[in-house]
Amino acid sequence: MTVRALALDFGDTLAVPGPNPDGRTVLEVLRRMPGTDVPDTFVAAFDHVHRITREGDRVRDTHTAFADEIRHAAALCGARVPDPGAVAEPVFERIPDSRVIRRAAEALLRIRDRRDLVCVLACDTQRPESVRRRTLADAGIEACFDAVVLSCTIGLRKPHPHFYAEVERACGGIAREQIMFVGNTPTKDATAPHVYGMRAVLIAPTGRPAGLAEAIGVIDHFADLPDYLDRAAPDGAGPGGVRPGSRPRAPR
């Protein structure tokens, strides 16, 4: 079966993860926004809400909107925040995003230059799409992606099956059997997409984890993916029949 699309994780796959927001940073941002009245006690309220929200989201495979965290924290400490939905972007512009790994970026550019594959960024993240796209652009790889699927946008985290359904939709009608998911977390980036019906390649520097399905490929680093695709190519074609040398279509 021909592989026609790649779905790529971000943190620890293409990039070194950045820090999470803390209450002090959010407080400083809020106090610069018009119409807000935020006491010092907001710091502890936000840190508490953020911790329990993330714990609950991991259990349910959901992603609570950052605006809802702001509303909850404001209610706990009596803060006035007229527009919680406007808080996420300035907060995540204030703290560093993940740092794209140069070797990974170079490998992605080689893949896109040689193969006609749809490419989708598919990751759990608190960063708004605008912030993540700027990070990709700064690293010179935004144009490699035809679409992005972010947990903060769809309200679901991996390994929820609907996350992979969103990835499938983002691939523009390509069958799930022709989509290869690549990432570093065995459950979320390998087993779950494999069970959903996609192909999968796990990035595992320490080797194949015990119990991982044999159909799932394993590489040490994302930079190894171009060679992996070459080795998987039958009769000089690309992965599953995609021939090297064709230029990718212009990203949407």
C-alpha cells in the first residue's frame, strides 16, 4: 500500500520542548491587558488550576482550553478578566516555544524536496496555532506542512481516536492506511495510530520497546527518517511506492 502522507509529532520529535506557563507569567500578562483587575493571589490559583486541569486532561485524553483555565483561576481568587480568550496568545508569546532541532529540520526538508507526500503536524500542545506556526517559520520548515492538527484547537489529545480522525481529515481524503505517523511516544505516536489503521514509525534512541507491534518501524532520531524511507522503498520507489525525485505540491 502506497504511503501518501506523513503525520509528525513535534515535541521530542522535531523539537526540544519549551517551558509551560506559570502563574507569575500569566499574572504579568493579564495586568497589561485592558479592563483586568488581578490580585497577587492569582499566581497560586492559576498554578493550582493548571496542574489539576492537565492531570484531568491526560486521564480523559482531552485538552481544556487555556481560556477556561483563566476563567477558573479568576473565579478562585476574585480576579476580573473581561476576555479570557485573548490571554493565550500573549502568554505563549512571552515564554519560549519548543526549539526545533536543526538535524530534524534538515531531514524534513530533504523528505519534502524528494517526495510528493502530504505532511501534517499532529501534536499535543498548549501553544496557539499562530505561535506554533511562527516557530516553524523561524526554523524554515513551516512551508513543509500542508496542515496542522493541534490538541488545543480540537480539544482532544493523543491517544484519543478522534485525534487521529482529525489527522486523517487534514490529509485531504487520503486513506488512513496510506498515512504514516512519526513520533517519540510509544502509546500516542505508534501504538494508537497503528490501531487506528495508520502506519507508524517510533523514534526510540534506546531501541524497540518490549511489546511494540512488529509492523511499527523504529528509528533512533528523526534525522534517520529519510534513510528509513529509502530502505523501505520497493524497486527504487519511496515508502510503499512513492518515487523519489518528484517535487511536493505547494502547501496549503
